[in-house]
Amino acid sequence: MMRKVKLKTVFCAALTLGFIYYFGILTHLLESTYNDDFKYPYVGDIQEFINQLRNQEKPDVPPITVYNYTFLTDLKRKCFDEDYPQLRLVYVVKSALHHFEQRKAIRKSWGFERRFSDVPIRTIFMLGTKPNDAELQMKIEEEIAEHGDIVQVKFIDTYYNNTIKTMMGFKWIMNNCLNSKFFMFVDDDMYISTRSVLRFLRDPTNYPNEKGNLAETDYELPEDVRLFSGFVFVSSPHRHLSSKWYVPLSEYPYHLWPPYVTAGAFILSREALIDMYYASMYTEHFRFDDIYLGLVAKKAGVEPYHCNEFHFYKKPYDKYSYRYVIASHGFDPEELVKVWNEQKFVGYA
């Protein structure tokens, strides 16, 4: 009888310990406090290094992270426009290799570069590669030749390489497109209203200002504004082992992430992008792109700005509820074109 009781006790204890381990309960108890203890490599003040790199000087400390992947296409003249020395907005679409229909739908909807004749806009698609798939690569190359809007980079295109895709987008901009004032990074399953984006960029702090007089709020943000905006989260790392976003203490020991913008759609001004690009050189690589940019922004001293009209989920749709929507997630190609055309018709896109 006693032996059965002991076995039952041991079994229950093992089950409890397994539960605690699997769901990360003990791990949470061992976390460091973010507000008091935060450090992330490179440890130290990097502002001087950013300034040195901006001035094309050799930094006192060499960079620890450099994304040196090869551009297979670079579209060097994509942002050149004789009529508009400065572009207003560049869409950088993070697209999966096989998403041909998504790219086609975006070109027909919010990615159409001549949506407004007096507003110079460009759209590019960032792609990686799939080794040993010559047929897919041939189709990609045909698409590149037809549309001239794809920047393909030699890295394996997977979910956990989205940070590479994003930072190579930064690098492409630094090399080829610093004549735009704003940049919007977008996943290829998002609905975007260019009209709402442009309104937001005129006066982010008052958007959508439903009751305001547009004439009273219609002003231009200064050239040196450091804007990094979207739907901002302050959340904790996932510690349960089954999570797609599981992070061990050895990788990140703190109980909170820095404030970060969800990666599906976010906007950067030119000055914010430049500072964050150089700050990334002193920020250890992290596989989740939205978290990584949160870490980079913290190091660069760029504060993410929250706007409710960036929907990281799919906002329930009807014709008039999308009046102020900037971005909404989860649209298939056919639905995207249908919704965008309807929103354009009612004057919201």
C-alpha cells in the first residue's frame, strides 16, 4: 500500500514538474527585470558610433552585426524621378517567393505607384531564395523582367529569416532610395489605404481627427522627424516550449520586450531609418523581426509611436468601417482587390 502511495506521489510530482517546465512557469520566475537591468549586446552607449557612421567616419568600435547578403537584383534607379527629386513614400513589401498572386493583387491595388498623380510613390517587393528549386527561380526571374519591382537577396526565404529580409530592405534603401521622406514596410497579405497613409503622414499625432478641420491640421512634418509608427506592443517573451515564438532565458533573460511595432505594417521616416540602420550594426541579431526592430529602436533612442488604425488582425469589413484604416491583416489576393476597389470608390483608399 505504501509503495503505491509513493509511486503515486512520485508520478504526481514528475507530472507537476513537467507541467512547470513545459509551460515555462519556472522560467518566468527566473527572468530579470527589464526596467532595472536591461542590457543587450552591444552593451554600451552607441549614439557616438551612429553619429560617426552618419558622417562616414570610422567608428570607435567596429560593428558586431552586418547583414552582408548578396543582392541578386538591386533596382538602382527605382527611386530616380526627374520630375520629383524627393519621393513621398516607398512601400517595401516583404513577400514570400511563391506568392505570385499576392504580388499581382498588390500591383493592382494599393501598390499601384500612380495612385495619385501629384504624389510620387514607389513599390518594391523583397524576396529571398529557395535553394535547389530552379523552376521557381525561373518564374521569379520572369516576374522581375516583366515588372522591375523585385529586390531579390541571396538568403533562404523562411519565416525565421524575416529579420534578414527586413534589414536587407533597410540596406537597399540606404544604397538606392534615401530621396524618399517615408518608408512603409508591409507583409504581402495586408490591405493598405494609401489615402489614409498619406493623411497619417501629414499629422500622425492627430490622426484620424474625425471632427477636426483639415485646413487647420494640414501641415508638414519636419525633415528631421524620427517617426517609427504602427501598432505598438509592450509584451512578455513566450516561455512555453510549444510556442512558435518560444525564447529561452539564454537568448533573452528579461520579463518584457522593449516596446515594438508589429511587423505586418509599419512606417519609418528617413531619419529614423538611417539611425536604426546604423544602430542595427550594434544590436545582436534576433530571429523575430518586430522584436529586433524594437531592440534597435531602443538603442537608437527612437520611440515607437502607436496608432490604432494599424490593425495587426483582420478588422471586420464593411464599406464604411474602413474609412480611417491604414492597414489590416489577413487578405487573400482576390479579396484584397475587391475590398480595395470598393474603398477607392467610396473615397477611402
